[in-house]
Amino acid sequence: MENRFKDKVILLTGGTGSFGRALTRRLVKDHAFKALRVFSRDELKQSEMRADIQDDRLRFFLGDVRDRERVYRAMRGVNVVVHAAALKQIPAAEYNPFEAVKTNILGAQNIIEAAIDCGAERVMALSTDKAVNPVNLYGATKLCAEKIVVQGNAYTGGTSTRLGCVRYGNVVGSRGSVIPLFREQRKTGTLTVTDPRMTRFWITLEEAVEFVLESIDRMHGGEIFVPVLPSMNVTDLARAMAPDCQLKEIGIRPGEKLHEAMVTEDEARHSQRFDTFFVIEPEHPWWHTEKWEGGQTLPDGFRYSSDNNTQWLTVEQLRQMIGEA
């Protein structure tokens, strides 16, 4: 796979976010790409990233995925696209719904159309378990983004462009997640827990980067790739981070689920499981695509959710994962 990006030009949207910086470090360290275009809106974050990751192959593009002309300018000559740009804070999306639609849905459309028109070979868009049976606007916009990325392959015609998605769970320690909140709250001696029964899928930033790179290598066009991940209980996480603190139950917040799913019963009918991932194949592949073989067919009624998972993180494993051991 290290040769996948040899002499390639890569476009990374949302490049100054947590995932974007981690992916950039990995590419700089392990891959002989020609150029990496880091596309994002914040000039300060770009300046900080340029100082932090010094490599002559990095190109910093100021721009917004909503801006069609700027996306086309950034896309020219690109071989591989990783689309990570999104508005992802649930309360912000609920209060600013039109803005979430413009970035998460129309921004994805701009990426798809520019990639096809400019001849990009592969496009991998990042999604989330919140897109599965969404209960908030953020999840709904990411569901729409998944659908248009997958079916965007129908517009590729005779070109070599192929588009796909990765869908995974909560990233350990990402901005706005529960870990930074718990670290701040434990100074007070009390941690707030929404519901002690709550479960989530858990993935580290490094695992997310690796999974995206592997999925780009595997994709035929139109798939949604889902990693096999362990689940964790929010109460176990609180015990792992602050065993001496009191827990205060505050109730589930608006737009929040008790458990998350990553493969639904309906999706399972056109999915396969491999050792480390599921592949959800497109139901309407109007474009020519190779059929996936060698995976395990999922049983009728199968649902991959954080509460019925067979892999669970212990308190000690959680401590090691978050660097608290």
C-alpha cells in the first residue's frame, strides 16, 4: 500500500482538523506522494500546521468546500481525495441548520462534481455512526452525504473516478468529545454521565487513519467501509479516567442516542464481513463495479450496534487507550 500514493497528488479537505493533521503526519512519514494539498478555512490553523509539520510537499489551500470555484481550483491535477471537512458539533448544527446543509451536503456535492470533472482517481469521504438512523441534523446531513457520494459513481461515466465512504465511531480524544470534558470535570471531583447504560464504538485517531488508507486501497467504487471496533460503556470510561470521582447522572441530551449502530438490518442484506471490516455494497450500482467476494454473508436480521457488540473494552484497556495507564 505504501506505493499506492507514489508520485500522486492528494487533496485533503478539513486538513487542519484532528484527523487531517494525523493523516498528514502519516503520509509524510510513510508515503512517497508528489504533493499533499491541505484544504481548510482557518489561516491560523494552517500556519500552525505548517510550522508543526515541515515538508516541502505540503501545499496549504485556504478555502471552503461550499465554494465551488475554489474546490475546482484545488482539485485540478489531483489523483486522490480524502474528504474530511464537515460541521460536526451537534448543537451547532441544530442551531444553524442551513449552514450544516451547505457544508456537509452541498460541500460534498462540490467535491464529487469537481473530482469527476477534474479526473481524480479515488475519493474517500469520512462519515460517522451518527448517519445511521439519524436522530439529529448532523447525522441526517452525513446520511445525505453518504448517499450522494455512493450514488455519485453513477455520474462518472467512462472516467476512472471512483467514490466511496468510511463510517466509524467515536474517535478517542477528538475535539468536543467526552474525554476532554471528563479531564476537566475530574478537577471538581464530579463527572457528569448522561445515562449509565450508554454505549459507544471506540476508535483511536491512528486506527482511523490506517482504516481510511486501507479503504482507499480496497475500494472498487460505491462501498461504505465499516471497521470492526470494540464498544465501551460510558460508566466504565468514567471509572477509567476518574476512579475516585462521583458520578452525576444528568439524562440523555437532545439529539443523542443511548446506543449507536454502524450496520443496520437493511444494510446487512447487501454487506459482507471480513476479518477487520464490513463492506456495505451499493444497492444500485449503475456504474460498472467489481463484485466483492471472500467475505462472510451476514445472517438475516443482523445489526452491528454498540450494545450488541461481541468486543468490549475493559477499564484497564480504556486507560491504556486514552493514555491514563
